[in-house]
Amino acid sequence: MKGKYHIIVQNSRVKFEFDIKRNITIVRGDSATGKTTLVSLIDTYDRLGADSGVEVSCSKRCLTVNNSNWESILNSVSECIVFIDEENTIIKSDDFARKIKDTNNYYVIITRENLPNLPYSVEEIYGIHTSGKYADMRRTYNSFYQLYSVDEQRMADKAETVIVEDSNSGYDFFKSVAADDINCISAGGKTKIKRTVMDNEGKNLLVIADGAAFGSEMGELFLYMQKHPEVSLYLPESFEWLILKSGLIDGNRIADILQHTEDFLESSEYFSWERFYTKLLISETEGTYLQYSKQKLNDVYLNPNEKEAVLTVADIIRENIT
């Protein structure tokens, strides 16, 4: 399943309007913020249609699953948008993660859990905003808003230590470009970043991680950062995305893919956008001087022109570690 979808769900009392464009969207929020109402309306419409008093506008079928029927329904549907309420414990299971990995549906999961078994983007974690009465003053209007901004932050002082999520090519690059007085550490995976940050408490830290799959770690790290302003976070989609974005690979086609990735990526083939960018970069550079390997960085990316092109995409790196 590809593409971006605009969804409107409404009855006489409430209206929800939002867009989704990735295979996994997370919706969070406290009680009484409309999360359960949204899922209930979709379930009612899917069962009863127009007789339900609910209207659902979307170019794809919207439906719900629960603890008792999720597997049989997912075996029988294709190219649908599946909504799952937080009361369903299946979302925390490895069986669920394995099952949805190879399906061509999109999933909207209502949860306050972190769900480390699912690689969802920091950009696709939303709350529900209620903006008062709508139209005839009897209907409440609700929309999604991003809980976390992935815009580059500016550090008050230059980083003393850089913590990088991976231990492969991305780490090789950042370690090589870091100034002599800056320590560069590989956390060895996204789940180890918070512990690595805490082990370096009191230092000016710059954390670099793959935003395309970092969603499950963002909540706890964000709370920690609120109490520790000396920690800054940079979340490009992935290191491979930085290279693709740098312009080293010429052509409007690459720029278009990066601008509208959802139109090029088949969700059943790529569990996260990070994997798509990795395969795209490997494919585009195969047999060229820029040939890319995720396991070990091609030294050409450390040449002055190539290094500068990548750093130009991320000023926070250039300003704070070089």
C-alpha cells in the first residue's frame, strides 16, 4: 500500500479530520480526548454503513480489529486502514509485529505504550486536538497534531559528547567528522540510547538517531531532556537519508522520492522508511565511486567535498561537533 490518505470521520456530534502517510501511526493522549470515540465510530460505520449515522470519508476502507479477531481479519483484508484501540493487548505482542510486517495495510494504533517491537517514526506520533464547536455549533471538531517536533535544535554550548544510534556507517561518519576534543559514542541500537545518555549525565550531549524508527524511544527520552537542557537531539530519517538529501546523487527523481516517499514505498516491502532509504542508496550508488555499504563506510564520504555535502543537510552537526 502506498500514498497519503485524508480521512474524515463524523456523526452529528463529533468530527475527526486527519491525514496518514506511513504504515504505522500512533495516537496518544489522556482519557476523554476522543481516541476511543474515533475507533468506535469507525467500527460502527464498518459494520452498519450509512444506517449507522456515521460518515467515513476515505479512498481506502477503514476498519477495526480487537484481541479476538485480529488475526483472522488481517488474513482477509488488503490495502485497508486498520484502527486498533489501546485496550487491545495484541499491539504489544511479537506475534502482532510479525503479522503486520508483511501486510499491505496501514495501521493507526491508539496507545500510551511505547511499543518497542514496532519501528514507527517520531513524526507519526500524534495527539488529538479539539478546537471547539464546528459549523452548526453542535459538532465538536477534532484533528491530529504532532507530539514531537523533529526540527533541528540548537545547543547552548558545543557538544562535549556525541551519541550515535548505530555502530556501522553512520557512526563511522560522525566519529570521523567530530573534532578532536569531542567524544563520539555508539549506543549500539535505539533501545540503548537513553541509558547511554544517562551514563553521560552532566555533559553537553548531541544525540543522533534515525527518526524513521525512533518513535518507541522518544517518550522517555523527551521527558529526560525536559529536565536536562544540556541534551540535544537530531533525528534525520536515517543516515542514508542524509546522503540522499545531500545532492551527491544528482537528479530530480531522488528529490521527488524524498519529498513524497509515501508514493514510492510499498508498505508490505518495508517495515520502516529507514529500510527503504538504505536500499535506495545502495541501488543508486552501486558500481559508482559513491558505492554505499551499511556495514562499513566508503572512505569517499570523508573526502572534503562529499563530507561537506552531507554536513550541509544538517547544520546542527557542522556547528556542534566539527
